Amino acid sequence: MGKTDSNGSYRDRVGILLYVFYLLMLVASVFLIFRLVMIQLDFNPDPEIEKKLTPSSRRVKVEAARGRILSADGRTLAMTYPEYTLFVDCTVQEADVWRDSLDLLCRGIARITGKETAARYKELLTGGRKRGSRYMKLCEGLDITQLYAMEKLPIFNMGQNCGGLIAQTRNRRHYPFGTLGRRTIGFVRDNSEVRNRYVGIEGKFDEALSGTDGEFWTEKTDFGHVQRYDTSFVKACDGLDVHTTIDIDFQLFADKALRRNIEEDPNLEGGCLVVMDVRTGAIRAMVNLLREKTGGPLGEISNLAIGRKGEPGSVFKTSCLMTMLEDGHVKSLQDRIPTNRGVLPGYGYEPDTHITSYEKAHGSSIPIIEGFKVSSNYMFRYLAVKHYGKRPKDYIAKLKSYHLGDAFEFDIEGLAAPALPNPESEMWSRTDLTGAATGYAVDQTPLQILTFYNAIANGGRMMKPYLVDSISGGNRTQKVLGPGVLEKSICSRATADTLVRALKYVVEEGTATRLRGARCQVAGKTGTARVALDSGGYSNRDGQKKYQGTFVGFFPAEDPQYSIICTVYSYFSDKVYFGGTIPAATVREVIDRICDTDPYWRPSIPEAGTVPSMETTVGDRVAEVVNGEVKAPDFQGLGLRDAIALAEAEGLECRHCGTGHVTAQEPAPGTRLKSGETVMIELR
Amino acid sequence: MIKKIFRFLGNSLSAILKGEFLVRLGLARYFRQVLFVFLMIGAVIWASLSIDSTLNRVERNKKELRDLRTLETIKKFKLEQRQSREMTLKTLERMGSRLAPAQNPAVRLADAPDGRTDTE
């Protein structure tokens, strides 16, 4: 019970305590109000304290994610993800923790990185601690899974302030398929002193791939830095994905075939191989292999297919034949020209040995097809001089109409401009006409030659080669690039068909017989050109020459799906590198692999049908035994089990290959065999 | 006038000291509203601190998401690598498998020329 004071007010202990509490709060609030007013009117805080108490803001840049580069079937050829560089502050760890856990830590680092030994890392960390290093580089190039593993190691699992682990992140480009097509995929160099900074698809489409960086401001709170959601926020726009036409399987086939054929020969500087879709001009594979120095390894260090132009040699003769056919100077491939002992009068060329051999065997005239088959220089020079000797301008104009003198816009930088001789130039001489007819005195890149042959395969319609199909972002196609037509018709359908026949003949009977046994019929042309020196001439002081061997063609010849070119380049050597050897062999390997996998070549069988009834039974086929010998039964059409049963019934051994029904046997049915002898059957 | 002001100030000060200021102003009947205001002020302070805490959690989650996206990208990269023909062949060789690339293209089933099916 409380007391009653002199005025009669009722007081108790709780009331007094509450009143005291109230008075304290009152005093505190008066003081606070007074301080607030004073701070607003007149206060200059200590700069150090002001800095520590003012919530800090910082600007954070958001790097846009770089877009991917994808193959024709959507597989990723190039993508970006961050890599981590680890630094250690060697001064923050407690001495006993350091002493007890250092060995375990170093073993863990060595296991995770796999780059150095545990002893080396221990030496590094011990040295850093002795020096008092606060930012010592430990290792670089780690991915996030390795970073997580590092953060679990002893000492490092204590956080940055106690463990000393500092991770710096940097986005880097990665290529799942290694060096395949690397030059075509390309890269962007940060080094502004280098001339060629934007290489390949990465360089040409850098703007689309880069996206736009964003930024926002953060402010420090009691719990850490948080983003400010205000008008200062700039959203990052990620880069777009570039869809290419490259088929990575074709790229692999081409890369392996070219490497296998040129790697072992130290005289070969490098080579390139391009596969193109005939109907669309889409490039399915582009391989460029070059040695950086003599004897060095092959690498994708320069785009030879588009950048190295030179005299193409005999592959250019097809343009001469096309001109003759189009202008009616040659009516059919059976038209004949005089052999003249292989000598073009008035020009001083060496006699063409192909012609002299033919002349000895067949007489004084040679059909066009035979001259084309053996790639006779005499024949094409003769045709050019006979029909265009007085008007070379018309011949060159014809070559220009095939776009052999134009550089077209291409999906990567660096396509060298081709060159044709100019009859109106002061430098023109009459040998330029004969040179142009045989593939000299002109400059072409392998891609330009392929584009020309692709047009022949496509019935005269010249498609523009392209590498990029479309650009997409946010699961939506933003831009479609796709096929383009360079020329609707560079020649008539009839001319194209005639040329296809001629090119098939080259493979069947001529200089490209290495392709005769390919999985499908191939049509094409070989070319072997000496490479001209900058100083003029073709030989060095030792009489050695550089060669450029080419095979270009398309397959299958009866319904072309793909065109292909392979060019190899030699160093100075005494050896001649013909187009019919390494390039043809390489192309054959590629064609065989493509035929194994491309759906076009899949044989089909009906999904449903009636199984034909067997006209004879196994029992009817029992062999006749005469004098201990048996006649080999007829296994034709039998399944494997029936065939084995039949063979064993007669005491014969049976060996088989393939699956299905018997289509062939060795020895033939009816052949006399002794008991225990072997018959070989083939099933399909 | 000045006397009135001083009397007012004196009364106010004595009311404050006695803890009767609001009662003398006649705000006793608005006690619930006054209490509500104080509670609201407390709620705002609490909400502000909670927001800070939530925003920090948002930042941590954002970092977590970024790391997960990075992890996803790396896994996609490794999957692409493993799916490559070359890697598949190397893996098969390492496992001692005799499986080799097809020498012939796969046969495909086409519709029967006269439209018959297996059930007919």
C-alpha cells in the first residue's frame, strides 16, 4: 500500500520509479533536441570521424555478358565465364594457425590447381609471410568450382580478414572445341598497338557480341553495401549470340585430314581447306593450318583461305573453258584442236609434254576433254590466243563477269581482293592473256576459286559465301543474315552441265584419280602452281621453288551438295607438290567422313513391307558329296544362322563379315572343297 | 500579455515536469491515437532496419545467383567439350572400348511405297 502525502496525493513505489524514468527520458530528449538544433546551426565534425560515420557510396560497373558463338546445330563454339586470380594477405593469420595448418593448406592448393607442387606453394607462402606481403599472387586461371574448393581449405576457410584469401575475377573467353576453327572464330585483341585487332567472327561482330555495360551505386548500411534503386541505375544489356554456319563435325574431319597429310612433311608451310554448301553458299568448315616458323607445329594462326592470294594455276583453266563454251568457240568437249607438237608458235613456251605424248599415240589433233583431263597448258593458251588474241579485253571482261576480279563483302575481315591483268594497262603483255588462261598472271584466294566452282555445281548460280546465319538475343532472333546471291547466272545451264562432265572426267581418268574410289562420285580439278617471288621469278638461288597445290571440286557429282577446296603451300624445296597428291588425298578423306555422317547419304529401307518367301529350303541346298569332297553350297539370300548351319552340315568351316543376308561367298557355289575347309560369306 | 505568456510557459513546464502535459492539453481522450503514432514510429524504424537487412540479403542472393550462373556456364562448357566427337573417341579409347565411328551412314526408315504398314 502506498503512502498519502500532505496534499492527499496517492503515491506508491512503482509510481515513483515510473516518474523517475520519465524524468530521465525527459532530460535525454531535451538534450537530444538541443544537440539536433546545434548540429544543424553550427557543427564542424572531425574529418576522420565524419568520414567513418558518413555512409559510403561506391559506383559498381556491371560488365555485360559477351554473347556466344554457335555452330550450325546450336553447339557452342565460344563462350565467356569468369576466371579467378587468387592473392593472399600473408600477415593476417595467427601464428599458431599458420604453423599448424600451412602444410595441409599447401597440399590442398596443389591438389586443386594441379600446377605446382605443395612444396613450391609452401615456399611461396612462407616467403610472403616473411616479407610481410599483403597482396601476394598465389595462382590464376581458376574456375568457380576451384575457388569454392580453395575457400574450404584450412586457413582460407576463415574468411578474408582472418584467412587472408583475396579473389579477383576476370571474364575470359573459352572454346569448348579447342583450336578447331580458331582463326575463323577469331578474337579481339586489347592491344591497341597491334594493327589487326579484330579477327574472325569475334572481331567482325564485336559490337553485337559485346553488349552494353551497366552501372549502379551502392551505399553502405549496417549490414553491408546495398544497391541504390534510383535513376542512377543503368541496366547492362548482354551481348547477342551469333549463329554460324559451321558444322563442327565437318570442321573436325577437315582439320584431322589436313593435319594428318601435311604435319609430317617439314617442307610444307601449311594449308587450308574449305567446305561449302552448294545451294546456299554456307561455309560448313574452314581450316587454316600454318607453321609459325620452319619445322614448327601447325596452328590456326592466319586465315589462308581468305587472306593468302596467289596465282592459282591449273584450277583457273576451268574459267577459260567456261568462256569458250559460253561464247560458242567450243561447241562440245569432243571438239579438237591441232596438237602442233605442244608448241604455241611465237610465244617461246616449252613444248607441252602431255600434248607430245598424245600426238605420238593418237595423231595431230586432240579433243578438248583430253586436254582438260591432263591439264594441258598448250591447249588453253592456244584457245585463248586463237579466239581472244586480238581482243584480250573481251576475255578479261568475261572473267570479271564471273566475279573473279571482285572482292565481295564477307563475314570476316581480311578477304584479299583478287586481281586480273588489265589489257589497258601499260604493264600488259600478250603473255598475260596466255597466263590468265592457265592460272598465272592472276591473283585469287582459295575462297574465290571455291566460289567459282560452287557456281558450276549450282548450275551457274553464284552464291555468296557466308559464315553467319543469324544473330539472336533473349531467345529471339534479332537479325537474319543468311544466303545471298552474287550472280544469278554466270553461265548457262548447258555450259555448267558440260563443265561438270569435264570435271568428272578429270577425277575418273585425269589428274585427280585419287578421288576415284571415294564414297561418292566427285567432280573437280587439280592445280599445281609455282609461287612467284616478290623480287620476280619463281626460283631461289639454289634453284628451289615454292609450290601451291590445289584440289577444288564438288560432290556428289550427279547432285552436288557440297563444294570443297584444299590448298597446300610449300617452302622452297626441290620437291613438287602437285594438287593431285596431298590436296586430293585430303579431300578424299574429308568426303568419305562426310558421307559416313551426313543424312543425305543415308540409304533408306521401307518402314513396312512383305518379306519375300524363300523359294528353296536349307535342306534343298545340301551339297553333293563325291569322293570325300563336297561342292560348296549356294548361300545366296540366307541369314547367318542358316548359312552356318548349312556349312557345318557339310563339314565346312564358315567365316562371315557384315550383317543381314548373304550377298557374296568365296569360293563360288559348286566349287569342290575338302571337309574342314573354310568358306567366306559376306552379309549385307 | 507578457504575464500571460510567462504564466503559460510556467504552467507548461510544471505540467511537463509532472508528466501531465498531454493530459492538461486535453489529449487524454486521444491516448490511443498518440500511442498509435508512437507505435508507427517504432514500426517505421523497425521496417527501415528490416529493409536494410533484406537488401543485404538481396545482394548476397544476387552474388549467389551470379555464382550459380557461372557454375551453370562452366558445366555447359564441360558438357560441350565432352560431347565433341574427338573427346568421345578419346574417352572410349581410354575406357578400352572397341566402339569406333561408323563406317557407313545409318539406314533410315522410309514410308513403304504402297502405303502398307506392319499391321496390314
